[in-house]
Amino acid sequence: MVSERLGHGNPAFTIDTYQHVLPGMQAEAARVFEQLICPAASKGVGRLNRRKKTA
């Protein structure tokens, strides 16, 4: 759908062109998707405890 809206003839072109734009995009998309399919998870109900990364 994104390729079509941008006028690209091939979705692979869109992916190759824009996949590097925002490095955290995949993680954010996963969080949004999780909230859509399981709203309780966004409130911490039933969610696995995840360790924060420490650098």
C-alpha cells in the first residue's frame, strides 16, 4: 500500500529505499501492533517483564 501511494512500481524498491530511515521503526511498529491486538498489554497486564538495556 505504501509503494502504491508513493507511486513506486515495486514494493521492493520502497523497502530498499526507505528501510534505513528510522532505525527504531521496527520496534515501534511492534509496540503499536501489540497495543492494537492486545490493549491490556499496553497497561502492563499479562505482559512479560522485560529488562531495560543498560549501556
